[in-house]
Amino acid sequence: MAQVSKNTDTSHIYTAVDIFLVPKEGMNNFKIHWLNYLKEAKRDGRLDKAIHADHIFEVLVTKNGSLMDRGNGAKDLVLLDFLKMQKKWSPGIQSGRPICYLLKLKVPKELFDQVKMEELLVQGDLVKQELLEQ
């Protein structure tokens, strides 16, 4: 009778590790930067409640981590000016390869009602990430 040895090795080999994209300074700091920028744009008269309240900007995060306007029609200077100031993100990784993501940035309507920054930061839909089909 042949003897079968038991394999006690509990380590695993992963061939693919999925990693979400992240801003260089972290998501919370990115949200703070976004809200501060919106407040400044509102103060300067570049942000209009009738146009921008609850508006969602779509931003493409490229494979190299650059942020760019998704390009759905008219260009909004509020978004373009914000994107010019952004550093590259650490890209998302799927199956060992960098991938593109869609980032949705919301202009909360509460921003126009003098709501405190802390209340705006905890909104679950302020910044959303969606994987783009490759």
C-alpha cells in the first residue's frame, strides 16, 4: 500500500490581485480638496445652483492614473480647472494590469445651503468609482 503524505502547506499562490485606484494623498483628502474647490468656485460665481446642484461630473482615470474629462458633450470649466490641479492617481489593477476607471464627482446641493464640510464629506455618493469595460 502506497503512503500518501499530507500537504500541510497553507500558503496560496494568487495569479491576479485586484487593486482599486487611489488618489496619491488618499480618498478622504481628495474629497476635502473637491469640496474646498467647489466652495471657492461658488464664492467666485463660477458654480451656479440652478446648473450644478446635484450635478455629477464623469471623469476618466486612465491606465497611467491621469484624470481627464470623460468628454460627454459641452466642457464645463469648473471640472476642467479642477482636473488641471490634480496629481496622477495610483491606477487600478486587475489581473496584474492597470485599468481605466470612471470616477463620478458629485456637486452636493447642500453645498449651496451652507452645510458644514463634515456633513458633506460623509455623503456616500460624493465620489464613486466604476470599472470601465476593457
